Amino acid sequence: MRRPPGRGITDLVERLLTVAEVYAPVERDQSVVFDRIESAREAAIDRGPAALSPKNLVFPRCEMLLSSSTRGDESGRAPDPGPGGPRVLFGVRPCDARAIALLDRILGGGEKTDSYYIRRRESLVVISIGCTESLETCFCETTGGGPRSTEGSDILLEDLGDRCEASIITEKGVWLAGQIGLEHDPAGARTPRGPAPPAGPAADLAELKKRLDRSFEDQCWRDIALKCIGCGVCTFLCPACHCFDVIDEETAGVRVRSRIWDSCQFPAFTEQASGYNPRPSAAERFRQRVMHKFSYCIERYGMPGCVGCGRCVSRCPVNLDIRTVTASFLGDGGEP
Ligand code: SF4
Ligand code: SF4
């Protein structure tokens, strides 16, 4: 049974609320999601991993890019200017923080910097809490992370009940710690207390990538994807998926261009104007999802596009388990 967050955690949240907007796991409609809180009491830190990752905070499900009016007046809506002051994302699990590190590499760096992402990301300080227990569906270590991974976190906390220990990871973390008088515990930073919960063995990601690359034309994809109903749940829940569509709408003379999350599991995702679709069946679409995560992301960004949060494992309506699929390519049994 999960224990409620210790006094140390709730004290810390109260202090954070005096210097920044705070977003934390909260209960909404019987699910745990990330939302803005006004008091530490609202934070549902002890309810286990959130059903939805905090990705929406830096990469919203629907975001207006621009707007104009055909009426010759100023009735076009101004785009959201983004957050005004510092925002703290509190109580993130290390896997979800690691997904933000991946999004930083994809949308926040290199030649293709995404200004909409950057303006939300710059003001965000990420405080994660190390996991003390794992679910049957967790497999962060298999993807190169771990229950106390610091990647993507500005501060990593360990809840010790009456107090918490903080590992301050980045300059942003140092700044925030200074604002609230949080002391860095160098021992806590380097020497986690007690054993980390099991979260699956570390897989040989380089070997997995090699085997996937060799299997691109393999018939096994047809067999694997037979069960997939193309609902897209796996991609919409994934903290690391980042594909989007851009749509134009006009209502009463006001035109709005927005971007919305999309899913590579939908048939129309790659359909071209000519009607040609390079991924016409579930086999190509499911292969794309696995290849993107365990081959292309590693090649382009130096880390997999999966952080092992387990959401797609627990929520896929037909129990198509990405762990079983990848294990099958490593010769560890599985579906093909
Ligand atoms: S959640 Fe399962 S059924 Fe739905 S698209 Fe993903 S793999 Fe296919
Ligand atoms: S692929 Fe599945 S397990 Fe991996 S990060 Fe996405 S939702 Fe989590």
C-alpha cells in the first residue's frame, strides 16, 4: 500500500507555491493527471504514476499557432503568449522527466528548434521524485533510465517521510533551491538510500536497434500487428511521442491555425494528397512506432523514444505489449 507523502514533501510544495505556479499530480475524474495546484493538499503524490504524463505542459494537445480575421478588423485571436513567470512541475516520476529530456533534444535543440515548445519549456523547472516501488508494467531500466534517473530533472527528491533529500541537478535547480531555501544533500545525490525497486533488466539497446534494422522487411510485423485495432491510445498516452498535425479552421470570419497531437497508428497519418499511403496497413504503422522508438530516436537523439513508463502496456485495449515485441527481437521469446 502506498504511504502518503511525508511532511518534508508537503512543506516543500507550500514553499514552492510562494515563488511559482506549481503543477503537480492531482485527482480529476478518478484519474491522476498533472494540473495547477493552489495548495499542497491537492497534490496526489501518493496515488502512483499519473494516467497522463505532464507532456501537455510543454507540448499541449491542441495549440493555436496563429489567427487572422477576414473582416478587416482586429477580431483575430492573439496566440497564447505562453507562461509569464516561473512554473514548477512537481512530483514527476523519473521516467516522465526523462521523456522531457528527449523532447528537449527533438523540439528544443539542434537546427529545428520549436519556438512554441521553447517558450513553455524555458520557464519550467522540473522536480521529480525517485520511485520507491514499481508497477508490473514499469520497465524504465530496460530503456536506459531508472527509478532514480536524473535525466530531464532539475531537482530529484527522495521522500524520507519527515524530510526529503534533494539532489540539485541543473542551474535551474540551483536557482529554485535558492528561492525556497532548499539545501542540497550531496550524500543523497550520489548515494540513494535503500535499494531501488526492480524495473526490469537493462536491455542491450544497440543490439535491439541492430536487429530491428535488419527486420524492416520481415513478415513478423504482419503477425505482431494482427491484434492492433489502430486506436492510437498508446501514442496519445506516451510521454515521449511528439507527432502532430496542423489544421486550419474558420468560424465567423476568424481563421485559426492550430497544431494537435496526431498518431502514427492512424491510417491517415501518412496519407498523401494523391491518395497514396506509404503505410497502408497496421503492420507498417506498428513497425513505424517500434522502429521510431528503438531505432530512429537512438540514431538521431542518442536515446530511445520510449522511457518505459508502461502506460501503453497497461492501457492497450488488446494487450499488445511493447516489451514482449522488443524482447522477441532480442530472442527472449514473445509474440512473433
Ligand atoms: S493501443 Fe494497442 S490497439 Fe491501440 S493503436 Fe496502440 S498497439 Fe494498437
Ligand atoms: S512507448 Fe509505452 S512504455 Fe514507452 S514511453 Fe511510450 S507509453 Fe511509456
